[in-house]
Amino acid sequence: MQSTNKEIVLDSQTIRDRVQELGREISKDYTDKELVVIGVLKGAFVFMADLVREITIPLATDFIQVSSYGDSSSSSGKITLVSSPNQMIENCHVLLVEDIIDTGLTMQWLAAHFNDQGAASVKICSLIDKAERREHKIKIDYSGFAISSGFLIGYGLDFDQQYRNLPAIYHLNI
Ligand code: IMP
Ligand code: MG
């Protein structure tokens, strides 16, 4: 069970320390603002659970799920909404929380989606910024770690729905 060829990239303590820093920064930046933290399912659920507990100002939480089709290595990929937040977004400050940003297609679509819904602002927080395959230019306002390449698993990140439960992040040798 889960015996696989993997190498550790970020251990639990390293992740915890960085999540704490992000939480502090976000708490400072959103003071006196109506903050809605929206996690991108499924990958963000572990990171989001830890992150919101490091944010010390009042906030609402919600989730969104999308799926992408097509060849993700080209810009022809299409995004479809699977489930939407229940929360009213209009005039709220939306902070999108993602596990990893790869081509940028998903985040570009999501940021446009929440801007269209009338959010007062839309910012992006991603645990990992994997820039090597970036095709869609996006601004990552809060970035946990920059990891240039490779396929990562653990701490919410999956390979075929497996390994999300690993407490650290590993490079999977496929
Ligand atoms: P993007 O639209 O290409 O930026 O894709 C982002 C999504 O692809 C992430 O939310 C992940 O679900 C998935 N993804 C990209 N790279 C990895 C990885 O290294 N491990 C696990 N999932 C990944
Ligand atoms: Mg994802």
C-alpha cells in the first residue's frame, strides 16, 4: 500500500512554517475587509484547512470544483464548473486557495469567474508555484514554494486520487 518510488521535496515542518507565514501575511493584508477564502477542490483541502487556522481575522470559507478537459500541455484545455460556492461573492474579497499552479489555465479561469460575479477583489494563494509549464500569465499573490518541475504528491496533491493523505510533499518518479 502506497509503496512507491518517491523522494521528499518538502517535509511537514517546512510546510507548517511557511503556511504560518502566509497566514500572518494574509491576516495583515485583509484586516477590516470582508474575506471569503475559497478552496479549489479537491487538491486544496489539506492546505486550506491548515491555512485558515493560521489566519487570525474573521473570514468565511467555501469551495469550488472545476474540471479541465483537453490537452493540458496546450492552451486548448477547457474548464467546466463542477460545483459552485453557496456563498454570495458580490462585494466580497475573494482569496482563491489552490494546491499547485501548473499551466495557469485553472486559475486564470477561476479569477475571471469571480471577477464576473462582482467580487470586490480576487487574489490567489497557491502552496506551490510550478512555473516550468506556465502558459497563462497570472499573478500569484501568495505563493508557498516555487518548485520548477516534476510531478508532486502529498499534502492534498494526488496521482490518480491517491497520496493526498501524505503529510509531506514528494516528487513522484513515474
Ligand atoms: P493548471 O490549470 O495547469 O495550472 O493545473 C492545475 C491543476 O493541475 C492543479 O490544481 C492540480 O490538480 C493539477 N496538477 C498540476 N501539477 C500537479 C502535480 O505536480 N501534482 C498533482 N497535481 C498537479
Ligand atoms: Mg487542483
